[in-house]
Amino acid sequence: MPNGDAPVNLIHLDDCVAILQRIVEQGKWGKVYHASADGHPLRRDFYHAAALALGLAPPEFDVMQETALS
């Protein structure tokens, strides 16, 4: 998999439901909302842990090579 060092944006289900409830309660339709957790783990860390939690083999990420600007 590519981009193992890229961050993952996550949000807990309970937080998402609470946000949706407030939108409905306050009638805040026709707007765009962005919500995520404060921390953003690296893809390689998150998917490795998720795979192990599910009893699956962890994915392998491509090694990113630095490129020289000429």
C-alpha cells in the first residue's frame, strides 16, 4: 500500500452521532461540517493495529524514497 506515513482522519461513532443529533435538533441544514478526532495516526500504524484486532495479516506499505530536487 502507498503512503504509510500519511495521516488518517478518524472520528468515533458516538461523536459522529452526537454531531448529527445537534444538526437535526438545531435545524442546521444546507451547511458543510468537518469533524474528526484531535489526533491523526499514520496510515501504517492505524491499519496495522486494525488488521491485528480483526485477526488479519497487517498490510505492507511501500517504502517511500526521498527524491532529490534538481
